[in-house]
Amino acid sequence: MTTLSALDIERGSANLGSALNSPDQEVQHGGLGEKQTFTTFNDTSEGTKAHFNSHEFLVSATRRDEYRNPAAESRGYSYWVQLVGAFAVGMLCTHIIHTPFLHTPYFRAFFNSPMTEDRVNSQASPHAGSIQAHHYPPKHPSNMFPQLFPSDVGYAGKFAATGAEAAIIETAPALPIHTGAPQLVIPTQLAQPKGNRQSDPGHSGGEESQEKVFNLLRSWGNLSPWYSIPRGGFGVDSGAEAPDTCRITGLHLVHHHGARFPDDNRGPPVFAKKIWTTSQKWNATGKLSFLNEWTYKLGADILTTFGRQQLFELGATMRIKYGFLLRDFTKANEVPVFRTLSPSHMIASAMNFALGFFGWPLDGQYQQSIMIEEIGFNTSLAAKLICSNCKRKEKQGRSKWYSSRWKNIYLQNARERLAKDIPGFDLTIKDVYNMQEMCAYETVGLGYSKFCELFTEDEWEGFDYALDLRFWYDYGFGAPLARIQGIGWVQELVARLTHEPIATHNTSTNAILDSNPITFPLNHSLYVDVSHKTVMLSIMTALNLTSFAEEGPLPYTHILKTRKFRSSEIIAFGSSIQFQLLECTSLDGPQIRIIINDGVVPLTGIRGCPAQTDGMCPVAVFVEAMRELIRYADWTWDCNGDWEVPPGDQWHTTTGTPPERAGHSQFY
């Protein structure tokens, strides 16, 4: 390529020809070195034939005015006169031709139309609300050579020893408190506690609950990250550590999956789609101005980074507390069997828990049973898929009547306030509620959310209560199908406690898996199941933990401040239910107690269980009460029966059961 230097151009046309015929060279002018592309015409020997030669050269952009040619300037002057004249004539003709047309009704109607006005005034980006996704890992990485990166290269060291297992549940005077999620960020205006209380007892506790410290991360119902319930939080003045004179002999653990992205057909993605499809009609201002450039960055139905961390930490915490139980497996020459479900976020939860509990590598340390979660497959960890009446919204989805009315009460002011900042957008109560959900999901998924800044403390407490209404009336003590969905897991618990297989599989239990001592062992001291929040709530209902239902049906007209049923406390992301087995020198026979998120739960609703100081009940008494509940359960009637319940507050249950079949009692 021929290279022209800036120096050649400055020396004039005589040197220009020599430069064109010289070898390639680059001369930097003025020390600036801006690289530009320069195109020249080369005249042929005769005539006007020309061709383009592209020459790359370095030239100072600050001295272009010095490179002048008088002849070219003369021709340029004539050219500009002609151009300006032609432009003036064109403007005159355009005015003469279009003036009559400008006053026609059609033209005025077009430019005064709402569509045109919206497009002119709108400042929202056309991609506002659109889906943004970063796909990782790439499908076929160009630098992936696993043979060059072996996981085991030998030379592991001369000496390695595991040491003794941890047992702080028995050895420590108190247990560590899980306070929430320091990795997540909330708006500074909502980070300051109100009230004068020095402790942080969470929500529960009767009169104290009316003076609670506001905590945004604990005001998202089931979307909250789990946190430790303090001593006495559920009504038992005892901690999760082994009581004096007692030692722990076993643990049955069922835990919720970690924080995940929302479903792709409701809530946040629906709101995002509305933002995107109407972006040409509105322009957000004030606190909503971020919507003009906001995009939807959440995935669908898989664990978030924070969710993975939650389960890893939960596994590590349980190993530190209950690791000593693994000695029983060493003596028996066996490994534990943990259970989970087939959806990806359930498997990921189980794997992350196992990595925290056992450490890497997992091979040879335990066996993971994955139960199929699909219509037609029995599993106690997802009973609703085989319960026909769960498909009927008037039976399974009764909360909508209550929650919709409550949303219209607590979100009315928020809707009016926010609507002023987004003219042209039809902002509904549902949209505002979805924005609150977006705050929770973006925070646990992305670490922070601008949506959290939009609402007051009272509005967040209203959101928390709206989710309590949903789970009370759909899956808890106020839902007619709650107990039957949890009774299958209770059957399995009784089988494990008694070391006897289930005699009759007449609920959601899987006869093939539960009848096999390899896939469903009965002689272990440690069991771990991963399930959904709805199943955990159904299990609590089936166990008849009446302390959560003692205030009766939840009202939809106002927040019941003294309620014990709070979804943020019992079914938040990463929540767990511990069934501790104990032997105490001060009590006769083996004991059992239930601990939810480190809070001891009273068992006084279970027939025969005493109001014991530490929340314990003799295993024999507990088992007999559970067997009685199992006998009363009627899967055929509850799941397939043709019973009806009126909508709303015309009918109630506080035991999680439907109207009784004629001649058959549903409950003791």
C-alpha cells in the first residue's frame, strides 16, 4: 500500500507525485499520529479517466486548514453558490405545494392523533422492559481442553486426617444466629431500624410484635431469606441446642430450596412485558425515571447465586451442628440417603446442601435420591400433582379472594403516587404489587433493586401480610387441601421413627421407593429431604401445629399484628424444619421436638404431648398421635371428592381440611 506522509502534503504537488511512487513509508507529523484514510484520484496519460487509490497515512487533524489548493478553492466557491441556490428554490416550491395540504382535515387528524403525540413525547427507550440474558457458559468454548486440566494430579500431601466430628448442638452453650443476608443490599432509607428495642427478636412474640424493628429483608413473606427465630419466638422459652440432661440421637430434616428466579408466567415477567410492549406510550419521571432504560434481567425457575450460597451455608451449618451423627453410619458401614425432586432448582439445592455438609468430592459420602415431580408420579415431596382437587382454583386457590381485596386497600395510595411519575402507562394495583415482587426477586437475584426504593415501611408490611394471606388460604391451616398434601410425608416420618415400613400406600407416598430399604432406609439417625415451601407448610398443617393457627382465620381488611402465622418466619427461602430425637436422663423414653428456622415450636396441638419446658414430647406419644391423624385422613374424599366450598369468608377451616364427608370424621 502506498503511504502518504503529512510532510509530503505540506511540500506541495511536486513532492506529491514522488510520494506516490516511493516505497511505503509512514511519517508521524506533529507528534500526534492520528491515523486516517485518504483517497486520491490519479489522472491517466490522456483524458479524464480516473481510478481510486486508497492510501493510509498519518496526519494531524489540527492542521487540515493548511493543505489548500487555489484552483480547488475556486471550483469549491462556485459549487457552494449553486448548492445554496438550489436549496432556496426547493424550499420555495415545497411551501407553495404543501400549504393547501397542511390545512386539510386528514393532515390535522393525523398529527393530532394520540399515537403521534405519544411517539413525539415519549422518552422511554424502545428496549425498556425487554429481556436481557447473559448465557454462560458458552456451548462450545474454544479453549476447553479437559485433558490438559485433570482434577487429580496426585501429590495430595504426605498426611491428611479428618479429625473428630463437630457437635455444637450438644457442646456449645448457645448456637450461632443466622441474621439474614449480608451479601444483599437494601435502600439506605429502609436500612435504619425504627423503635427503641435493643434486641432483634424477629416478628413473633405477642405484644412485642407490635413494637418490632422493621427489616425489609424480613418483610417479603416467603421471598425473604431465612433467618433464625429467637428463643421464645414461637412460644417456647428454649433454644435449638440440646437441653440440660439431654443428648441428641437423631435428626430428620426437611428444608426449602434456596432463593430462585420467578416463574416465567406470572408476576415480575408479566410486568416487564407490559413495560416493553407499551414503551412507546409513556415517559417515566421522578422515582420511576429508571424505568426508561430498565430491562428485565431475571432468569426463570433456577437458583440464584445467593440461593446457591444459602444452601451451601445451610449444609455447612448442619454439619457443624449434627456432624457427630455420621459416626453411626461409620459403625454400620453405610452412608446416608438424602431425597430431593427432579426440577433443576431442587436438584441444585440438594447438591449445594450436600457440598456444604460433606465437602468436595461427594463421591462415596452419601446417596442422592431424586424423585420425579410430574403428574402421574407419586411423591410425598410434591403431593399436589396427584391430588385432582388441587387443579380446581375454587378449592386450591381460595386466597385470591382475600389477597385481591387486601391489595386494593394497602396499595391504593402507592398506585396513585406512582402513577403520577409514569403518565401514559395504565398502572394498576396488580402492576404495583408486581413491582414489590420485583424488588424481592431482583434483590435475591441481582443483589439490589431500584424497585425497593418506591415503597414505604407500611406498604412493605402490607406486602408481607398479602403473602401470609396467600399461603394461609392456599396451603396452610385455612386451606381445605393442606393437610392431605402433607399427610404422606407424615406417614414416612412415622415409618422412620418406628423402623417399620408403611403398611398401606393410600396417599402421596411412592410405594416402589418407600418399600425398598435401599432407597428408603428405616434405621438411620440422619435424614434430609428437600421440598417446596407449599409442602413444608402442608406438613406443618398435617402435624397439627396449632400454635400457628390459634388466632383463627386471617382477616383481609387489616393486618393482624399478633398473628403467629408469618410466611417469612416459616417458609422463607432456605427454611428448614428439624425433628430432633433426644434421650434425657430427666425424662422417660426417647423424646422428639420440632424446630423451625432455629425456633422451637410448641407441640401442644398434638394429642397427648405435654406443655414441656423445652418443647419435647415422648416419641411414643407423638407416633400414636400421628397414626391417629393418618387414620382420619381420607385421600379419596379430599382429593377426588365432589365437595364444594363457597368463596371468601362464607366458609373457613383452621385445620387444613375440607367439609366432612357424610358419616366420616375428618379430625380428632
